[in-house]
Amino acid sequence: MPSRVDQAYCREESVMRFATILLVLTSLAGCAQYDAMRTQNLAAASQERVASDDAACRSSGAPGSPAYDDCRRRYANLHASESHSQERLAEQMLNDKPFPGRGE
């Protein structure tokens, strides 16, 4: 028959396992919720950008016209350039490379 010390140790071990599992599950749920919210925010920002670009380009011409298509192409190139610049900056930060122009 197990002694009181053994029983207390088993009970403490069970509580620690439960607490660890609870902590891990709570963390995973928080990550999943953050990822879902981030995805929604990115989709909303993308829709807003498309609507903004469309409104700006309608003054150049009707959708489908060469002037409108050229305007949308310019905006697409601008956004791609901005995205590339952000990716380069993130890469520099992650790799601890000195920023250009700092003489490091």
C-alpha cells in the first residue's frame, strides 16, 4: 500500500501535469485567435487598398480603358515596391545586419 508521501507526490505530479497541459492549450488557443484576427485584418486592408486604388484611378478613365489600366498598373507596382522594401528591412533586422548609411 502506498504511503501518504507517495500519494501526495502522485497527486502533486498530476496537478503539475494538468497545469502544464492547461497552459499549453491556452497558449495554442491564443495563437490561433491571433492568427485568425491577423488574417482578417490583412484581408480588410487589402480590400481597402483595392477600393482606394480604384477610386483614384477612376479619375483617369473608366475601368477597362487604357488610362485606367495604366493607373492600376502603376499602383500595383508601387505596392509591390513597398512590400519588397518592407521585406528587405525585416530581413536586415532578423539577420542583425547594419542599416545602410550608418557606417557600421
